[in-house]
Amino acid sequence: MCHSLVTLLVLTATVGVAEVAAAALLEARPALVRTVTGAGGPGSWTYYADGLEIAAAAVLGLALLGTILVPALSRVLSRPLRPNTVYPLYGVRFTLQRAVARLTNTRFTIALFGDSSAIVHYLRALGYRLAPIEQTGTNFGTMLKHEVPALSRVGAGTMVSDGLSMANAEYSSTSFRTAPVTIGSHNYLGNNIVYPAGGRTGDNCLLATKAMIPVSGPVRENTGLLGSPPIEIPRSVERDHRFGHLTTGSGLRRRLTAKNHHNAWTMALFLAVRCLYVYGLLLIAMFPLTGNGGLYWLETVGTALLELAFTVGFFVLAERAVLGFRTLRPRFCSIYERSFWRHERYWKVPSILYLSLFNGTPFKPAVWRLLGVRMGHRVFDDGCRILERTLTQAGDGCALNAGSILQAHSLEEGVFKSDRITIGIGCTIGTSAFVHYGVVIDDHARIDADSFLMKGEHVPAHTQWRGNPAVELTTDADCRSKL
């Protein structure tokens, strides 16, 4: 009861403050413009200079708070949470645990430091146990989730792709508990893995994309796990060792230093792009209106639509600029080559978070086209993520369901591989389905919900594929025709 009351009061206060601030801004916008930007108004350079200062202070202040304040609060709030101790829901410790999860899963800071050497230091500040650290420059990606960072441990030499969720809190209808999550040394984790407390994997494992982590049986070591339920596969293949000489020897320090320099410029661009974005929003919001009180609400709606159009145009331009106004090409290279560093910059600097506003509308395929996706007509997109836009094609009449992912790359053993994804006419990609690089899906095929279509698969027309890894379903009619 107390937890619900406190949460309600916080939400009410937040909404109330926002409404009061909006109303005050609406009533006194011209005066606020003169106060913030000086008496010169839009015709004076001080108007724009002061606006840029405000935008830079907001973005850099958020980065500073995320780097210093969030780790400190995380450690303090996590102290009362004892591992493997059952606590009631909605009590004091539940409130602390949810506060820790919300604070430390802020996308901004993880996206800022991810895919660089800085991410391991940030995670250690949050409470992760990572010692000893074997720095690769790409130990963790830009998307990572956890419940309690202080109960997360990752062994030396392990590389983690985007989408890892450290599930170190378990809930029932009446209570919850926290528990340590430990990932072994020299592992490679693919995308979209939920790693539970008590996962039965040890050192030197390959955990493939969307693999289900076993929680019973012997500890798996020196092997690979693929699928749900998982099956054992070879830990690595010969092709993945082609660039092995770049990850050892005296030249590694020099290559890692060069990568760190490139990543530092990428992080600076990340902050600069967001400063300019906030600056643009600020200029639009602060532009003086007519002064007619009866038109303020109508003009405010127009301002919101203008800011939405600016958001789309700004990030489309930013993404195109990062690519040098060219398209991506299929790659097979080491993580210590400049072509991969540029691809990391492509992942980090632009943003596609705004696309969720257009889910389920005809506008989203139009924005995908602006970003370089070869998107057909009458495509229904209810929440798909396309990671390599200019390497992806979807034909007319396709349905891309919520949570689906089209990812035209892979990163294993320090080797980066990317290739095109081609989806034909009238295809369906099910909810939370994952389509990997090099896939060709012919017309009117269907990939069922939560399936993982592996790299290089060819899906024939009018077929249905299901599972993790996905395989073609055989109907009774097909069986009779083969007999």
C-alpha cells in the first residue's frame, strides 16, 4: 500500500510539475524568450548562442550525471538487497530494487559508452564484477539490461553483443528475490540473450543469438549452444580464426589504441549530434508566437508537429552524413580494422528511437525509405528494428510484426561479418522473430513468432518457418505428395 501510494504521489507530482511548467511557458513565452536569449530576439546572434549553451548544458549535464551520480546511487541503493533473500512485493526493498533497475538501465549512458573500452569502466562503477579485464575495445555493445548491477559478474575475455539481459531478480505474485548472475570467461554471447541466475554455462562458450541458457544439468564448457531448447554446436569454426593474429602479440596494444582514439571521436560525435538536436528543438519551442492568447494552443500543436518533422529530418541527415552519403557494403573483417570502427559509428551516432512513434502507421515505411531501406508499397510495420538499413530490402505487402529484428551482421570471435537481407513480396515476419544476415526470403513466405532465422538461410516461396533455429514446417499434404 505504501509503495503504491508513494509511486502515485511521485507520478502525480511529476505530471503536475510538467503541466505547470507547460502552462507557464505557454503564458509567458515571449517574455521567456527575452529573458533567456536577451532582448535581441531571433534577429540577434545572442538568441542562437544562448540557445546553444542551454542545449549543450542539458546534454553534457545528462552525460555527467549518468557517469557520476547514477553509479553512486546504484551502489548505495543496492546495499540493503541481500542475494537469495525473499522480500515481499511493494515493500521498501522492492522500491529500492526497482529504483536501481530504472536508474542503471538508462539507454543514454550505455549507448554512449557501449562498443568502446569505456563501457567496462562504467559497468564496474555501477557494480559489475569484471576483474580481471581483458580489454578488446568491444567487450559490450550499446544495449544491455540488468536488475541489480552489483550481482552481475562477467569473466575475463568475454565479448557480449547487444540485447543481453542479466536476469538477477526473480518475481512471484507475492514476493521477489535477487540472485547473482555469473557468465564465465572467454565466452562470446550473441544478440538477445536472457541470462538467468544459476545458468549452467562456464568458460569458453559460444552462446548463439536468442539461445536459451540451461539452468539444470552439467555445466557446459568449451562448447557452443544454439537454439531453444539449446543444442551443442562447435565452439568456433575455422573461418572465425582468420584474423586471430590481430588479437595477440605486440601489435595488439597499438591496434587497440587506434581503436580507442576512433571510438573517442565517435563518442564526441554522439554527444554533438544530440546537442544539436536539443538545440533545434529549443529554437522551435522558443520561437516567439503571435501574442494572441486565443491562438497559443493551436500554435503549440503546430510546434509539436514541426518538432516531429525536425526530428525525422535531423536524424535521417545525421545517419546519411555518418555514412558519407553512401550505402553500406557487405563486410568480412576484424574488429581492429577501420571499416568496422566506422560501422560502430553508424550504430552509435544516429538514433532510430523516434521510429516507435510511427509503429503501425503508413509513415514508418516512408521513414525507412529515407534511411535507405529498399521498402516496397503497402508494408505494415508494427515495431520492427532494422539495424543495417541500406543492406535490407522488403517487398510489397510485407508484414513486419512488433519486436521483430532484421540484423544484417554478426560479430563472433572478434570477426565482423555483414551481408544483405532480402525479403520478397507478401512475406510475414512474426512477432519477436529474428532474421540474420545473408538471408533470402522468397515471396509469400512466413516466419513465425519468436523464430530465429539463421545466417545464409534461403526460405522458398509460400513456405512457413518456425523455431529457434527456424526450420521449414512440413504439412500433411507435403508428406502425402512425397509418398
